[in-house]
Amino acid sequence: MLQRQSHTYLVMLTLAASAPLLTGCGLLRRTGAASSRSAVAPAQSNPGEGEGTIPAGDSREAAPADPAATAPQAVERFADGYINWTYLSLAGDQGRLAASAVGAARAAELQARTQTARDTPLRRAHIFNTGTVVAVSPVVGGPAGEWVVVTREQSGGDQEYAGIGASFHVTLASVQHVAGGFAVSAWRPQV
């Protein structure tokens, strides 16, 4: 279940450690993979991720880089960056996602970037994730600014990760109006 850069990087590390068990069940996908990121607050954390802190010098409140013209555009752009990565690009991808986001989404990507830099198993296994955004829709009856994202993703890497089938993933995203457009403010992959 690797969704991203797509699902998060911590999930990726956890999945790498339990790959033999998960591949038998067909569960292996951000991380990005569904993923592998840490969250700042448990209420806003992604499943499988631990609490963390924002790295020194990184600001959660800075204005997002290149806000999207519309809310669906912000969600789709973030999703595409979250699910398409390689072990070589992941830290940079997480930095770009953090720069484009606000709030909890920014904090989670900053924390994930810090953890990615220390992830030897990710590099050793040459793990990657690739995918497409299948659908982006407002949550029916949900709070304003909440979206459902469906992606189809494929993860891979060395022999241990070869042959992992593509699967669909669902993520709840929140979007905030910012100066110049819209930015993702929360990214919550569903397990």
C-alpha cells in the first residue's frame, strides 16, 4: 500500500520490513507509497505514520509556492506529485510538495523529507512508486474544502518488490483558499 510519493514514506519503510508478509496478501502498494510520511498531530496523521516535529528552519505558515487556480487543480497537482517518485527523487519531491502546501500537509511533507534522508532500506531496495489520478471529487455532504482522491498506483524496486500489482488508493484531502489561489492543507490516505 504505497501511495506516494504518494502514500507516505513511513509506510514505505514499514512495508519494506514486512514485504514478504504483505506481498502474499497483495497489500503492498506511499507508501508515498501510500506512504511514508510522518504527521505532526495524531488527529491529522496518515495511517501508519508516527508523530514528528517540523525540522528547524522550515515554516509551516509560509505562503505556498505556485497556488493552483482552482481547488480540484490543487488536489490533482498534489496527488500527482505524491504518487510519482523514486528512491532518488523522494526527498526533493517531498520538499516541493511541502512548498506547495499549507498547514498539516506542509508539516507532514517536511517531516517525511527529514525521515527520507535517513532511510537506507528505501535506497538499498531502489523503491519507486508511479501512478495516475483517476478521480478528484468534493466529499458529498462533507465539510467545505474536503475532497476525495482516487489514484491507481504501482510500486516496485529490487527483486523483493518486483511484480507488485497496481492497485487503487483513496485519499481525503483538504484545500484552503490562499493568496493567489488554492493549496492542499491536509492529505489523509485511507487504509
